[in-house]
Amino acid sequence: MDKMNNNEFELENQNTATVQGQFDTPVSPLQVRGEKIKNDFVQTPKIVTQILLQNEKFDGEIFEPCCGKGAISDVLKNEGYKVHSSDKNNYGYGSVRNLFDIHEKCENIITNPPFTQQQLVKKHLLSITKKKIALLWYVKNLGNEIETKSSAGLKSVYVINTKINWVETKLGWLFAWYVWEKGYDGNILIKRINFENNQETFVGAMEQSG
């Protein structure tokens, strides 16, 4: 992911992963296979961002607050969007800013947030977004996001039906783009996308609780 915090994942006893760094927070086991993910950072493959843009349109400027080396930002720029990029760590791309220190309003936000602190990141970004926000998260989060009141405005979920080939590590979980739109109060569209040929399968629309 294009990450913004100073954390490392370490494999302990081949079963338990802990986060060491800013938050010192235990997390669910990750299939990191003994590798360390420095600064909680992996780069988002180009096709993953393209899948989002092929299914969702964004009106206005886009902010990428966990830009890393610009993997997502560059795809957005190539599609003609005006993009502002930042990251807590200095990767030589965008400005250096802690996501949680950003309080000015943004029209749209697209990012692949840290493995850790996802709910805090989501809550903060929703508070500064004027229009849409798209986050790349685990598919297994879907049930919680549909049920929680903090996800008001969840509009679409685009499930990538094949494991992403991360360069920095190996993860056994599927990912999806979760898209919120301010003021949206309708059903949640869930669409499954074949990663290899980008074929789409309509899964259904679920009524949002709360």
C-alpha cells in the first residue's frame, strides 16, 4: 500500500504479527512470510487503480494522503485528474505531512491506507471529504462497513477477485475499493471484478443499515 506511518510488521512464532512503531498495536496475523514491511509501505499496482477509475468517476480535484512513491497519484494524473499528494514519510514524491494533521477540506480522496488504524483513517478522511472517498481495503471488512453507522454514505464496493501481486510482500487476502459519497443514502452496489481480464460481475445491491 502507499503508506504514511512509521510501523513495521514482523512475524512472531510464524502465527502472530504485531505492529512496532507509532501505534504499537497488535493486529491480525498477516502472511508476511518472515518479511518486514518498512513503514507499513507497499506500492499499489497500476491495474488496481485503473479498475477503480473504470468503474467510478470523480468530479473535481483528488487528494492522495498516503502517496508513497506516487503509484496511485501517477495513474490519476495520467487520466487527467488534478492530484495533490502527500505522505508522512519522505519517498521523494509529494509533500511530507501526517494524514491526521490535515484538516482542510478536499473534494475527493483516493488512497491505499495503512494496514493498521484503518477505522481511524476512514473516520478522519470522511470528515475532510466534500464529495467522494475511495479506500483500498480488505474484502473481509465488508460486513463491518455495511453494519457500522460510521460508514454512512458507503455507495459502492468493487471486489478484486484475484489476489494482488504486491512487490514488497505476499498477502493471502482479497482486496476491494470501498467508495463513499457525501450525502448518499441509497443501496450499496457490490461488483466483483476479475483482476486478470477486468471482467465485471454484478453481485448485488445491499440496503445500508442505520
